[in-house]
Amino acid sequence: MSTDVKQVEINEVMEQPEGGVLLNSNLISLLGGLEVKVHAKIGNASVSVKAIKELKRGNILSLDTDIESELSLYFENNLIARGNLVAVDDSYALEVTQVFQVDS
């Protein structure tokens, strides 16, 4: 059995400098209108399987977050911002207080 092996030219990829711009302005103008899903995290709770099975309407589930704590905003499991829970009209909203650079 013979294997056909071919050489492939591999171009060097320039590493993005620390703190550099992840997307250049041309790419932003091309993709800027693209919508992505983000999610806000209020807190966590540890619950037994039995408690989940017995969960019913009206039960209170305590979370590990203080009322005054900021919420975390994520994009694809990357923390991108923190902020305060606010109300806008009849909906919840996040008032952003910190923005983080996502490491690639």
C-alpha cells in the first residue's frame, strides 16, 4: 500500500498583540449588524435531586448572590460585562458598570 504525501505551504499567522484590537474597523463594518445571544447570570444554588423532583409553584429557591451584587453578562461562556439589574418599562434590563476584554 502506497501513501501519496504532498508538501503544503503554511503561511505564518501574526499573533495579536496584548490589548490589541480584536476586530478591525473593516470587519466591524461588515459584521457590526450581526446579532448574537448573550445571557445574564443572577446567581447559583445547590439543590438536591430530591428537592428538584419536589419543586412546585410558589417554592422559594435561595441563590448565592447578595441583592446588591452586580450581575454577570456572558457571551459564549466568556464574561464580557457586569452591571446592575434595573427595570425598563415592563422588562428587566442590565445597566452596565464594567466591560471586560475577551481573551481570544
